[in-house]
Amino acid sequence: MAYQPVEADRFTRMVLRLHARAPRWAVPLAALGCVGLGIAYALISDPTRSDPDAAPTCLLKLTTGLDCPGCGGTRALWYVLHGDLPAAARHHFLFIFALPFLAWLFVAWAGNRAFGWKLPEIQFSPKVIGVFLAAWGVFSVVRNLPWAPFTSLYV
């Protein structure tokens, strides 16, 4: 008995039709809009002046008092946008480390998708991705240890 593919539902068919008719620059523009909204939120909210439990907040930090793997990312972005890299690194070093790579990956993808540019793309091996995720995991644990010098990583 052969596998019979399932027919797509109405919503899926609509999305596929929209995708087929959309200009090639629509998806990169939408992604850029989302990034822009995140940057605007960071600039408007000024996360450096809010209380640790001010809304919106990290649910993990609110309930346990522990810094989650992303804690400090919004403040780090705010400091990057204001040109203060040491303060940004103090709040989330791995975010600052990854930011240039993420920016280049986006530019290369969006340029190729929207304009057909053939920019060199960074190829990460599974081992490199695994090492980065392991470093992020270690960073997430170490920043919550209650003794010096790890207490300097609290955000």
C-alpha cells in the first residue's frame, strides 16, 4: 500500500498562493520589520532603568530568582545601540559575541533573497554549533552561582 499524501487545508493553500504571488523582497522586508520592532522596543523601554521585577519580565527570574539563558539580552542590545560595548558585554557576553555573525547571516540571506546578491555565507559545522550551545549552557549555569567571581555575572 503506497503512502497517500494528505491534501492541504484551506489556510495552507491560501498561504501557498500568497507566497507564490509575493515579491521576492517581501519576506526579508518582513524579517527586517520584526528586527526593527525589537530594536524600537529596546530603545523605547530603556531596560536599563527598570526594576528587576518590572513588567514585562522574565518569568524564570520572577519565580526563581535565577538568570535565564537570555537574561540581560535586551539590556545588552540597548547598550549596543548606544555604543557602550563593555556594558553590553557585561549584561550578556554571548549575545554580543553572536551579534556580528547573526547580522552577517541576515544580510547575506536577505541580499540573496531580495536582490540575488551572492555574498559569502558563513557555514557553521554541527560541531561549532554544539560548542556554542554548550558554552551558552555553561554560561547560563555559571552566571547563577552564588560566590565570587561568578556573582559579577548577575544581571
